[in-house]
Amino acid sequence: MSTLTKVLVILLSISAIFLCAGVVTYVASADNYKQKYESQRNGLSAAQQRERQAQDDLNAAKQEYDRKEASLSTEIAGLKTQNEQLAANLTEKDRQVSQLTARLESIAKDGQNVAIAMDNNQRILDNTLAELNKVQAEKIKLDKELKETTATLVEKMSVIDTLKTQNDRLVAEKADLDKKISQIMTQYGQTAPVTAPVVSRQDMVKPAAATTSDIGLKGVVTAVDTKNSLAEISIGSANGVRQDMKFHVTRGAEFVCDILILDVDADRAVGILDLVRQQPKAGDAVSTNL
């Protein structure tokens, strides 16, 4: 064998070795790229799954928030109405206390100047003091109820604020997740789908204003719950009574109070007392017009 042939054989052997090394390197690199692709694709699928789950959680949370907000708004409307009623009652008691105090001072002054009527004035004074004490006790009770109602109202408002904070946090988390998915899909030349932003509700549900009917409905008071400031009347939806109607209660020619209708049945209705001048009782006349 000639020297040239030997050299060619050696060169061919070396070339084959380098070729084999290149093939092995290529195959290894191809496997690595495939593994990376598979890993990225799996990561994208997992991220999309998390996005769908986050969207479902956000929708569920928003529905629960809306439900709780509506419920709390209804309770708040009732508490506000009760709060206004208690404030009106408290004002009326203050007025009665002022009148009785003035009357007491007048009687005491007359008692000092008129010795003959001393015994009679003393009895009147005792009765007035007893009545004053009774009114003051009622005033203290109404003041306590007003404070309790106000505290409950503040608590319900705090719950709504908490729900709003939770809703805003979920919206922020979803936006962050959308951003991460968009970054992953951009690496593969894809565009992440655009989802509509969830806007948290900011306005409170406000109670409907009470309406006064001018259709001339008339009836009588059938029952009174003085503890809860409620009264029942003898006419209902069959007579044209509707929720939020206002009825005026009279006793003879005297105005007693108003009744704001809250619940209506076919032949009766129940409402909350308003502008109470004196406690209503069964048999008092009610009408939509004075």
C-alpha cells in the first residue's frame, strides 16, 4: 500500500470520527430543543388552565358580592327607616319633656304663692313628676335603640367595604395572570385573548322613596306593635294598597301618625309608624288623604 493511500485512509477515518461526533451533537441538541418545547407548551397549558380557574373564581366571587351587597342594602334601607323613626320619636319625646318641665316649673311657682291650693298642687306635681319620669325613661330607651340601630348600620356598611376590597383584589390578581400568559404566548408568536375588565360596583342600592296615594283609600287600624313601631290596617292589595304607600292615622279630628306600608296581603297590610304624635290603637281610622 502506498503512502498516499495510507494518508487518505487516515484522513477518511478522522473525517468519519468528526462526522459521528457532529451527528451525536445534533441529535442531543434536537432532543434538548424538543424537551424545552414540550416544557414550554405544558407551562402554557397550565397557565391557561389557571386563567380559566381564576376567571371562574372571579365570576363566582362577583356573584356572591352582588348577592350580599343587595341583601345588605335592603337591610340598610330598613335600618335607615327605623333610624329616622327613632330620631323622630326622640325629637317628640324631647318636646314633651320640655313642655312637662315648663308645666312643672309653672305649677311649682303657683304652689309657692297659693297656700290654699297647696295639697291639690302637690298631687298635680306628683302626677306630673311621674309622667315626666315615664317620658324620660321612654326617651332613654329610644336613645339606646337609636344608638344600637346606628351601630348595626355602620357594621353593615363595613361588610360591604370588605366585599369591595376582596373584589378589587381578585380583579388585580386576574390582570397579573393575564399579563404572565401574554408574555408566554408572545414568545411563540401568539397573542393572548383579550378579556373584558370586571368593574366593581361602587354605587349603593338606594331605597325607593315613599309615595303617598291620592286615590282615597280608607280603613282602620287592626293591630299595633309598639315595640317595633309597626301597625296593621284592615285593607290590602284587593283594595288597591301597594308597598310604599303612606296612610294617615286619625282619631276623630286629631292626627295620630303616619303608616308607611312595608308588606301587603290581599285583605290587610303592615307598615312602620312615622311622624308619631301619639300611639295609634286598634279602631283608629286610616286613609291616604287627610
